[in-house]
Amino acid sequence: MQVDLQEIITDINYYLSIMDEISENSNEKKDKTENEKTNDSLFQELLSLVDKNSPSELEKVYRYCSLVSNFENLSKAIDKAGVMILVSSGENEIKKPHPAIAEKVKINAALIKLDEFFEEKRTSKPKNSGEKDWSKFTK
């Protein structure tokens, strides 16, 4: 026998709060799945550029992907709390920039530095024989 959740819960506000929570969890799972797909494709792209037998090059791939994940998590924290947050200082409250902003700047600098390594790998990677070389038209 199947019973509808609404029949069990008679308090409409409680029912609506449960339904909101279910919806939020579903959206979080969907977002997480999309991020995992993006991160997986990034991982595969970077992995294709490096020597898989080189521990230091593999470590750079893992570090880059980890930094990207941390960057995304910081962005979510900022989106949730806002760019400016209230900080208690004694009896006063002061508006300050979210501390995650400074952390994103640091991560961005590390990503740019690592990206130099991967860009060098991209330019030194031989072209596929099936692809046309259009560089003479783009110079």
C-alpha cells in the first residue's frame, strides 16, 4: 500500500519544509553531478597532456583539479553568505569582505602558475595526423 507523504503529515508548514528540503537536496545532487562531470573532463584533458609515468607530473594534475574544486567551493560559500559579511566586534557589527575572496585570489594565482606548465605541455604536444594545421592562417 502506497501512502502519500501529505496524508501522513497533517501540518502543512511542516510538509512544505520537508518538500523544500527534498528539493534542495535534489538540486545539490544535480549540481554536484554536473561539477563532477566538469572536473572529470578537466582531469582527463590534463591527464592527456602529461607523462603518466612521471609522479611529479601526475601530482600537478591532481593538485590543479583539487585547486579547481576548492575554488568552486569557495565560490559557493560566497554565494551563500554574500560578498560582504557582518563581523561582530564587541558590541558593534562591521561589514567586511568575505574571507573566501582572499582565498580565491590565492588559489587563482596557484592555478595560473600551474596552467603555465600545462600550456607548455599543450604547445609541445605533437598535432594529430588527422587534424589540419591552421596555424599559418592565425599568425
